[in-house]
Amino acid sequence: MWVQARVIDGKHLKSMNRWYNKQVSTIKENKPTGFWSNKLAAITEKRNRQMRFGY
């Protein structure tokens, strides 16, 4: 089985990660430590999918 190498734009991935961190920071603002919500779960899933597939 052959594995195909792909070129990934690191700037775009960094940008997506910054967006995610900013969203999490905004939602968790003034909340207790360990706070989690459905909204956080949704954006985390979205980010993980984007990072996994590189777009």
C-alpha cells in the first residue's frame, strides 16, 4: 500500500487554529474552570475535522 504525500498550507492551518482559540476564549470568558458546552463541542469537532483533512 502506498501513502501519498500532500503539501499542506501551514499558514491556513495556523489561521484556523487561531480562529478556534479565539472562539473558545470568548465562550469561556467569565466561566468556571472546566466549563464545557454544546457550542464548544461543535466548534472543537469542526476544528478537528479541518485539521485532520488540512483545509
